[in-house]
Amino acid sequence: MEAWPLIKSKVFPGLRRLVYLVSPNETSFETVEDVPKYVDEAIPFFVALMLLEIPILLVKGKKLPRFNDGFSSIANGLLSLLHNLLFRSVELATYIWVFERFNIVQLPWDSPWTWLAGFLGVDLGYYWVHRCGHEVNIFWAGHQTHHSSEDYNLTTALRQSALLKYISWIFYLPLALFVPPSVFLVHSQFNLLYQFWIHTETVDKLGPLEWILNTPSHHRVHHGRNRYCIDKNYGGTLIIFDRIFGTFEAEKEEVVYGLVHPINTWNPLYSQFCHLMYMWEVFKTTEGFGNKLSVILKGPGWGPGKPRTGLIEDIPDVHAPQERYNSDLPLWANLYVWLHMGLLLALPVYFIVAGIVFIVFTLTCFGFLYDHKKSGPALELIRCVILTVSLRTVSAPDSLGPLHLAVTCIYAGSVLIWTFICLGQVSVTVKAKKIQ
């Protein structure tokens, strides 16, 4: 009985928020400062649902999440959040700036009609952000990160772009002419939360709701690289805008997930920036100013003489089952990476040892290990040495003394592991040279 009040006060509201089942009365606030951090509060639900998804997938005979792909998704999600350690949200800051200077009609923050206007406005803005993220090459350079997974499960929802947020704010500015920033902040969070649970194969079609809401079935199509899936189903919470603007497609044959041209790496930095590098090479070799501009502003499939978004015939005609990129590590190494991922998440709160550059370096090291790069073990040895030395030079509060010692021992032990592995690599290289 003691657990029931906790479930009623915390669990049920948290689950309702994930599916946008909230009322205007409970989610209307006068100022931005009053708005709860709904996304942060949902993190325990993300973790719990990702764990719950595994046995359900097993029972339904679906593909299980992979260590390597899950790492890549979470690593990209971490990279997308690093901006928030230094700056306020770009979307919110620009929204407030426009609202304070150019607001035409200031709708009452506590009106259910204002809440409804914010709900529809944010979802319409997201539709166009998302559509341009696929149909404008410079936007696609950011958004393609989210589509780089060849799996489709709840971890895929966390695979986000570190670049797209610097462009997406433009599409929400018309709302700032009349919708208060607090209302915008509420709906921008719920719009994001709703999209978490639709990244799954555990949920089949939802009957009449498929006509109105964006569902797992609709979003599976969006993540597909089958020809019938390309540039379809851009909705956030609602699917009605896709139906209105002609971009809707129902789920038909089994979906093959991922990019049209898979990147075949677990390196999160490459996942974030690979299309920008590709665009730069195409831009340099394309002749004519107009064509160069088109490389940036037209679709990723565009080329001289082609329609704005390219030709569907250029898309490889794939059908399930399709082989996926799957370089992996032994079980012990998988457990090692995930343990150290957990330590990485704890360090900024623990002793502020890990700065942004170190977080990026860590994720790159793990990507190199999963990709079987020869330099991976050496880079991981360097990383563990840096952490061990740093932890030895930092004085821990008395309350954290045992934890400090335990973490230091973990990194010191990791130094020994990677020292032996690197020595083994050197030994193999020396023997190979002697044989030659």
C-alpha cells in the first residue's frame, strides 16, 4: 500500500506526459521559469521503457537492441546535449527575443484556447522543421544523424543531431507573435516526449487513432529506406499535417531502416558531421554558382538536371531482410564500454572532471573500439590514464570518499587492461615484421 501513493503521484503522471495525456490546467504557467523540466523528469521512464522493450521484442520475435547500435544512439544523444552545458536553448532564447519585441496579440497564458493554439502551432512548426530536415540538404546534414541507425527501437529516439537545433528555431518564430513563451516551452517539451515512445516495433497499428496521431506504424515508415518510405510522415504528435500536405504513407511491406547510403561506423562524431563533409566535397566539384547554391538548398538527392528532391529511381530498391553493419566487441568489452558510459554520465556531477572536450574524446574512443580501429586501444589507454591521474589529484568530500576510491580503482584497473592489450598489439606487429 505504501507504494501506491508514489505510483499515483509520480509514475502515472510521468507515463501520461509521454503520450501527451495532460490537461491545460495542469500544464499552463505564467513564466518560463515556472515551467517544469519535463524532459529531464522523463529520463527514468526512458530507461525503464528501454529495458521493458527488450523482453517484449523477444516474445514478438523482433530484432533485439544491439550493444553497438545502442551505444551509437546514446552517444549521439549526449553530443546533442552538450550545447546546453554552455548556452540556453537556442529555440527558447530566440523565441523569447521575438516575443518581447514583436508580439502582436498577447494571448492569456492561462486560457485553454491559448494552450490549444500552442499545441497545434508547435506541431505544425515541427512538421515543417522535419520536412525541411529531409528536403533541404543543409538541414539534412544535421537530421541525418537521427536516421543513421539500421535498428528501430526506443534507443533510436535518443539518437539526435547536435546541429539541427541551430536552424530549427526559425520555424517556430511565427508563434512568438501571439503565443507566450511559457506555453511554447511546455508544448515543445511534450512534442519531443511524445516522439520517444513511437520509436518501437513492439506496438502494432492503433485503429482509428492512426487517422489523427503519429503512431509507431507511421514513424516506422518515416525511418525506412524502402522506396515507398522516402520523404514521408514528418508529423510530430499529429499525422493530420502529412495528410493535408500530401506526405502521408501507410506502412506496407516490412521496413528496412537506416540511411539510403549507410555510413557503416559507430563513431558518433562521424555520424554527426559526415554529411557536411560530403556536401563540401560536392560543393567544391559542382560548377556554376546556381548549382552550388542548389547543393545547399535543394534535396540531398538533387543533381544538375534533376527535380528539387532528386529522382526516386536513384534510391536503392531494398527489401527486408537486409544485412546490417555489425562490427562488435566481445561481451566483456561491451560491458566495459557501458560501465564507462555510466561513469561518464556521473563524472560532471561527481567532480566536474570531465569537460565537453573530454566527453567527446571518450565517445570517440568507444566508437573506435566498436569499429575495431587499431588506434582504439591506445586511445582508450590514454583516456583512462588521464582519468586516473585526475581522480588522484582531486580531493573528495568525506561523504564521497568510498565512491571516489571505487571509481579511481575502476580506472586504474582499466589502465592495466589496456596496457596489456596494447603490449599484445605491439608484440603481434613485431612478430609480423620479423616474418616479413
